[in-house]
Amino acid sequence: MITKVLITRKIFDEVRTILKKFFEVEENPNDVPFSGDVLIQKLKDKIGAIIRLTDRIDDNILSQCGALKILSNIAVGYDNIDIEACTRRGIMVTNTPGVLDDTTADFTWALMLATARRIVEADQYLRSNKWNGWELMDFLGYDVHHKTIGICGLGRIGQGVARRAKGFSMRILYTDVVRASSAEKELEAHYVDKKTLMAESDFITLHVPLNPQTIHYISDAEFSLMKPTAILINASRGPVINEKALVQALQEKKIAGAGLDVYEKEPQVEPALLQMKNVMMAPHIASASRDTRLRMATMAAENLIAGLTGKRPTNLVNEKILTKFGNNSNNY
């Protein structure tokens, strides 16, 4: 029997070749997200799909795609998928954890340094032929070394950020829902409550998952606690920051700047942020090295193949499905 799968966006040739050894593959020729109705039509006769964060999979879509057995998400997060609905319908969901940790930690630091030292602003100034030579008071930024960094979420990426902070001789604070006691000694990191972290940190980096508890994790109350010289960095998920509150905090000089890779209503961005020179922005590219993105796509393909050939996918998100439907995917 021919097994049909869908790839919703452009993917690496190497990964496409792997998948075509196992399945009849349909791809998106235009590399833009399918609308909801089109996505339903594409998924109706598919047994599996490799999807992106831009693909919103809800119960309405799932109810019309009865052949579907697995959704393989190319991302660590999976807030784009209704996990409960998938589990109820016997659909496996997988993600791609681990492979992007160091790359995302690197990029967090790129945002931090670029924001603190006004790199983009200075680059644009030079390219516009405004530079007339070295000046003592030009583009004064903030030192990073020997300052205090506050890490919100000391998971794999947060720990990677902390390891890099040690090289800058920084004081490392962190907060999390679960204390990472085993990592504290290695990282020389100090556990504090959220309010203390906000008040004492020169740089605040966000590495929390997106869930109902972390929407607007940073809002007016948090900005009121921060130093006027603080810089906020977000390479996790956009909605963890209330962007309107961020704009107000920057306008009122409650904080000094922000480095953002993700946005509350992607791909839309609060217009005021686009006009601010003390905001460094990137288009959700924290994991965008070729090596890492290829590993992510390859892992997604391996998850899909495992789930459709009677094996347990390595990165199964909704493990409850095993209890409900058994450990053999042919039972789904």
C-alpha cells in the first residue's frame, strides 16, 4: 500500500530523498503557509506530515483528516498543535529537541552583544557615509563582562547561555518553575525568585516554553522592577512578552533596550518597535545555521518514519497515546 505524507514547506534535498524511500511525498511548491482550508484538503488523504510552527493544527482540522497518524513538527516547541486533540484521536506528535540548543544559545548572545554595543545602529551609520572618524562619545553602549545576567528558564538552552556567561565573568542568576540544583555548581548559577531576578539583572534572557502560564511572562509588573540600564533578550517565543508593555517601557526609559528574535503576533511586529534604535530585531532565526536546521529536518523525518513503520518515535511528545492505543503504531 502506498503511504502518502505531506511536507508543508520547503525542506532540504537530503531530507526529501530520505522520505521518498518510504513514502509518496507531496510538497508545498510555493513555500508559504497553507491556509486552514487548503491545509485540510492537503491532509485529508495523508497518513503523516512534516509541519512547521506556522502550521496551526487544531481540532477542527484534525476532525476532517481521519487518515492522519503522525504530525512531525520541525521545532522544539509545539504550541502550534492541539496536543490533547491529537492524543484523543490517536495521532502521534513529535518535535526536534536538543539539536538546536547550542545554536540558539549562540544567537542569544549575538542579540545580547549586538544590542548592548549598538552594532546594527553603528553598521547602518557607517554604510550611510556619515562616519567622519573616531569620536570619544560615539555609540556608547553597555559592557557585558562582569555584569549580572538573569536567565528565565534554565533548561538546555538556558544552561548553554549560562556557560557562555561564565566566559564573560558574569554573575549568573536564574529562575525556573523547578530548581536546577544539579546544574548550579557547574554553572555557578544562583537560584532566585522572579522579582529578584528582574530587579538585580543587567541582562535578562528568556528561555521558557510557551504555555498558558508563560503568556505575557514579561509585562508591566516586570518592567517596573527592572533597572533603567537593563536589556531584555527574547529568543524563546514571542507571546512571553507583552509587546505593547515593552514599547511603553522603552518609551518611558524603564529599560535600556531589547534584543528580539520572536514576536507576539508573528510575522507582525508592533510598529513602534521598528522605529526604535535601541531594539535589535531578527526574523526568528535563532536556530538558523545550516548544520542545525538540517539536523532538525532530518530528526523530523526520522520521527515520521519511525511512527509510520511500527516503531516508537524517539521524540514523541504525547506519550499518553502509548497507554491509550498501545505501543505499536499499527494499532493507531
